Amino acid sequence: MKRTDLTMGAKVLYAFLRDSAGNKDHCWPGQRYLAASLKQTVRSVQNHLRRLKELGLIAIRKRPWRGNIYYILDPQTAAPDSSSSPDLVKTRIPVSSPVPAAPATKSLAKAPAMAKPSTSYNRQAAEAAFQRLWEAYPRSEARKPALRHWHRLSRSGAAPALEFLLERIQVHRDRNPKWQRGYAPYLYTWLKDRRWEDPLPLEAARASEAQTKPVLLQKEKPAPAPILQLPAEAAHRLREALALWKCTLTDAESAMVKALWNILYIKNRLPSAETIRNAVRMHERFSKWLNGLFFNELHCFS
């Protein structure tokens, strides 16, 4: 294209649109796709599209909630200084007309082919299928955007089989804890994000994982400490002291008393009966008095 009123980026974009259209006179690539294919920013692509439209090289038909359709005009009939072009194209490139070669760029060589819309689209059949889908879905909100996106999927041939979607909805209703608690996403979100491809919650996997986890060994309770057996004489004198004191000991107090009493017996420091009688009047607990006596005698041991 030998034109001085176009930048190189606009020429490359025009050639790419013609290449995408193929044997047709229109194509519908997204602006992000164009920017990624041509290694440009989205803003640059928008500027180039605006310039091509002003020069009458393309016509743009905008579609709400869908991508734009770009009609390729004949560059020989386009006025270089035209400021605007009609939304619908009257003069288009004949199918038999040769397509000018696009500049050799890496992005053009690696650009994937555009998906073609489905030619067997039936709007009434799509609405009937959506009605069944809507009745089976557990959340009845945001119907209009869901219906629009369903038409888009059906028109492009990207919608899965209806029976498959109904089966996936039923499985999620039966086995998805979030859905059962009322946290199912909007149908529009479920369709837009292709949530039918999501795996089911890993309840069974978690159960099997829990079964395969090594069972934690229960800590064995330590064996009870052997009960201290006092010598006969020490045991007799202890029984006499407890009889004078007239008190009952807990298991912990009994073990401590026997241990202290045994040490005092070995050191020949057991208290006399008179000392015990005097202590009964001054102390309430035998174990507390014996503990104090033991530490007092401890100084004598050292």
C-alpha cells in the first residue's frame, strides 16, 4: 500500500485485518488480540483503527457486549481525506480481487487463525436451551447477562452440549458444599468463566488422605512411680505420728511425707512423740509441718 497519509503501524494493522478476513470482506478480532499480535499497545491499535476509518479503508460496526466487526473497503475507491465512513459498507473488496501482501513481520507470521462463528446458530433453539439451563441452576439472579453470554457462546460454537451442562449442575448441587450452603455463583459468571470445567470439591480425596495419614502414636502413660516401702520401724513411728495428728493425706501428700520421713529416718533425725504433740497445737497440716522440719534439719545435715 503506497500511501503517505498512513503510518507504518496503520499499514501493518490494515494488512493484518485483510489477512484475517481471508476470502470474506470482514473479520472480528479483539483489540487486545490485535495489540498482542502486532506487538503494539491497545491505545495504538485504537488510534490506527480510527485513522483507517477516517480514510475510508475500513468500516466498523459496533456490537454491544461483543467485539466489533471490521469491514475491509477497497483502497482504490476510498478517499484519502475523508473524515468518516458509514457504519455499513457499500463498496467492499470482491472475493476474487487479489489481497495485497502484508509486510513481513514476526507477529504476522505467528498470528493464530481467528475462530469462525457457528453457521448453524438458531436463536430460538438457543433460548429454549437456556431456559432449561436456567430452571436447573440453583441461583435465579442476573438472567439478562447470562442469556446474552449464552447467545454469544452458542453463536461462536463454544457452548458445550446442554445435557453435559445439566449433568455438571446436578453434580455440583449434590456434592459441592458451597452450593449446598447457598453460595453458588451467578449463572453469568459460571458461563463466562467456564466453571463447568472446574473439578469437584476434593471431599473423597480428603477422606482417603485422612485414612492414609499415619496414625499418631498415642503417648503411653508413664508407669506409676513405685510406692516407697518404709522400714518397719519408720513405718510404725509414722503411723503413730499420723494417729496423733488425726488427719488424712492425699496421694501426693502421702508420697511426699513417706519420702521425707524415710530420709529423716536414715539420718536418724525423726521427731520424737513429744515434738509431734507440740506441733499438733501449732500447725494444721502434718505434711506442711514435716516439710518445714525437714528443711530445718537439712542445715544440720550439711
